[in-house]
Amino acid sequence: MVFRGFTSGAGALAALLVAASMIGSAVAYLPYINTTVEQWEYPTCNKCPSDLCPAFGVYGASDGNHTFSCWTRGLNVAGNDSDRTWLRSENNCYVPQYKLVYNGTAEQDLRFCGPESQIVSYTKQHARTRYDTECTSNAHLSGKDVKYYPPEKDLTVICWYNGSEIGMAHDNTWAKTLDRCYVSETTLYDPIDKDGLDWCGGVSTSISKRDELPASNEVRSASPEPSPAIQNTKYLVNETIGEEYAKCYERPRTNSTVILTYNFNDIVTLQCYTAPPGRSGPLLWMMTTDFCYITENDVWEAPREERYQNYCVDFGHPN
């Protein structure tokens, strides 16, 4: 660096001070930072800075430190904090800055990952619900309900995952929607085209597996073994008709139109329940996959309200 006009004495000192200030203004970035995620946080490390993108895996505090080498701008995942900063880890995937044990100065400490790092890219596929469909926080029965989709709802799914098995078919394929929640393939018209969708990657690993429905007992006097209507079950639940016949009504009331009649020991699949006049009336009604209602008196093992989280009204069905 050449400075002209300064020859000696005070002039030389001034030149040195100017040079020092200019050198000090150049940012010296850290090559990386080592840190872990916040306690009780389990963020996915996504292949682009958005939770819509496929994930490399799930990070947890117990994993220890991860190495982050640069920052980028992505989805605002911190609510009102407007924190759109994501950090790229040693696995070449991105984690929101606010989920890390860090002082939040990545933009001063690390280099920018580059314009291409801000590109959000994911696959898309059309799906349509056939039955009442719960969209949960993960691809397992343990997931928290995020959305309730009624039948004939058009969805856009963006990736697939092998999660909890659902129903007697033991289908464990789930798909993530644009609502950032997961639906079971069993409630859709068509199977997910896995060749046309990304694999979702890391998803919460808490799994609750449902038992199979035992074979029907042909002896009228002996009740079958309990069906899969166990505590906190969701989705399509199988029950066995325990009466000589059971009328299935258009609406949950006995003066409604009879749609069809089930016979003794028929296996029916339940979508949701209601108990008019609200959610806790004297008689429990269940909507089957034939889109009509039977009562708790029609099945071998009457399900109780606390066993279900599927209220028919949550899916838009009238009482």
C-alpha cells in the first residue's frame, strides 16, 4: 500500500495511523464455531434454510457440539423475533441460529455462505384425502395434531417418511404437507409416489405402534379380544360389530336415514366420534369409513371418549 504526500516526522506517523485503521476495518471471520442446540430443542438440519426442505437429520443437545462454518438468510422461524439467520453445519445442512446455544452474532463472526445458499427447493406432489385425516407434528402416532383435513381435501405433499404403521395393512408411509405436518397414506385416495418425492430425512423418532386386530370370534357368547381402540389411538380404528345387526345412520341420531346395515362380527373402520348435542352427550356415535354413524352399543368393546382425539366436528362434520 503506497501513501503519497507524507515524507517524514508527523507526516509519517499519520500515514501509519491511517494504514492501521484501514487494516483494522477488514473483517477477520472465524473459520467456524462449535456449539450445540438449546436444551429440549430438537431441530432438523435441513438441506436448505427452510423447514420445508428435506432434512439431513435431527440435532439434540445430547449430541454434543456441531461445527458451523457460515450463515445465510432463510425462513423466519423465530416468530416475532424476525430471525431469518441459519447456520450451515459440518453435514452441509442448515439449522436456525436461534435454536443454538449462541450469542446470535453469526453475521459478524462467520462468512456468508453465498447467494446460492438462500435457494429453497423441494419436491411437490398432489394428494387428496379419502377419509378424515389428522395432520400431525411428526410421522408417528405420538405426534400432536396440527391440522384436521376433511374428506376430499386437495393437498400438496413435499416429501415422504416411514413412520408408525397404520391399520391392518401395516402401511407406514407418511407424507409431509405444505402445512408442515404429516399425514398417513392410509387416509389418502392414492399411494404416495416415492420416486417423485424427496425422502423427508430426519423426523422425531418417538414411535407408538398399534397392535393388529385379532381374528373375529365366531362364538356369539364369547367376546373377541380387544381391538386396536387402545388409549390415545388415532386415525382409522377397527372395531367389531357385536350386535345381530347394526344400522348405520346418515347423521348421529336414530331418526336419521339408514345408509346401510352391518352384520354381527363385521369389522368396521372408524374415522371419528361425536356425542350429541355436543362432545359429551349420553351416547357415543362413531362415523365409519362408509360415512355413516353407528353407536357405542353396536360394537363388542365400546370405545370411551378419552380413547379418541378425533372429534367429527373438527373435520367439519355436523352433529
